[in-house]
Amino acid sequence: MKKIIVAIDGPSGSGKSTVAKLLAKKLGYTYIDTGAMYRAIALQAKRENININSGAALSNLCDRVQIGFVPDNDGLRTILNGVDVSEEIRTPDMSMAASDISSKKEVRQSLLSLQRRMGETGGVVLEGRDVGTVIFPNAEAKFFLDASLEERGKRRYKELAAKGLDVTLEQTIEDVKKRDINDSSRDIAPLKMAADSILIDSTNVGIKEVVEKMIRVVNEKVDR
Ligand code: DC
């Protein structure tokens, strides 16, 4: 059967990861979390105390880091230079640091070629901000997942609180808002909906329903 590229973009907390993981599992496709790659770079930059305003330092960093994924029951583990950093990259600090570093052209160029290599054979579900606009503008199925700011903030807060992190709902909503502005106002590959993307507002829609809708679209594309 034909194996296509599925692109899922959208702002933080819109449910992309949950939906992309489930969709990939149901289709028997590989799940690729492009945001985790920005998070991994941001983590290494922090560890090495790199000045993210220095293009040369960022290029050098990108040339040295190895980022990979290993599938597990829960979706994916993110491996940075051979070490599992899946938990470490999910703190509020790292979310903001990833958003900041993702505006830098050296980082975007380096990750773009890696993301394209990972997805080019098809049979993949990629989630991020620029999958349908920049990474794979010819992806056969493109979705833009959204939800209200309050709902996205609540989801993020629940996730962080469940991990035992010391966060408040108000601060989490503020962080999500700040990241929305950061990610959609940068010069290179900003968060925006591709013209041929299907918009799904998940504010009042359950995960199961969203995934079912996506599967119907994917099946149509595969049958064509
Ligand atoms: O999806 P996420 O929250 O894990 O992504 C973290 C940050 O990485 C996000 O705030 C912006 C950046 N990002 C990006 O610029 N392009 C992508 N395709 C994915 C993420």
C-alpha cells in the first residue's frame, strides 16, 4: 500500500503530540517529533553555555550534536549524543529555550536537512510548526491543529503538574502565549497554516474524534 507523508502543525498545547503518536500507531507509520529536535539543540546549547546570538557558535554546535529517536510504548524517546534526554527537554525552561533557538537560521538549516532525511521515504507522521509549509510542502496530508489559548494552557499545565513540576495555571498560559508570539512572528519558517492544510479546532473535540477524522483523510489520499 502507498505510504504517504502526514504533516501536523499547530501551536503549543494544541494536542499535536498526542494525536500524531496515535495516528502513527494506527497507520503503522513512523512518528517524528520535530519540536523535540529543537529542544535537544536548546538543551545542548544550555549545557555548553553557548551564546545563541553567535551564528558561528550555533553552526559549530549543530555540526557536533547527534539527535535521534527510539520508538517506545509511549511514542518516542529523544536521544542526544547517545543519551536519552526525553524528560530533561520537557521543562518550561526548555520549551522557551527551544522556541528562542528555533528562530536562528543556522539551527533551522541544520535541522531541516535532518528532518527531510528522516521523512523522505514516506510512511511518516511529522508534527511541528513548519512541516506542511517548509519541511514537506508536498506532503500528501496536512493538518493544522488548534485550540483556544485557555484550553491549550490548561492542557500544558495538567501535563507539567502530573510530572510534579512546580507550575501555576496562570504562568503556564502566559508561557504558551509568549511562545505563540515567538513562534509565529520569527522571520524564518514561522508557525502558519499552509494554504492546503485542513484546520481542526480541538478545543471541544476529543482526541479520538480528531484522530478518526485524520485517518479518513489519510485513507482517501492513499486510495487515490
Ligand atoms: O512542539 P514543541 O513545543 O516541542 O516545540 C518546541 C519549540 O520548537 C517551539 O516553541 C518552536 C520550535 N519548533 C519549530 O520552530 N519548528 C518546528 N517544526 C517544531 C518546533
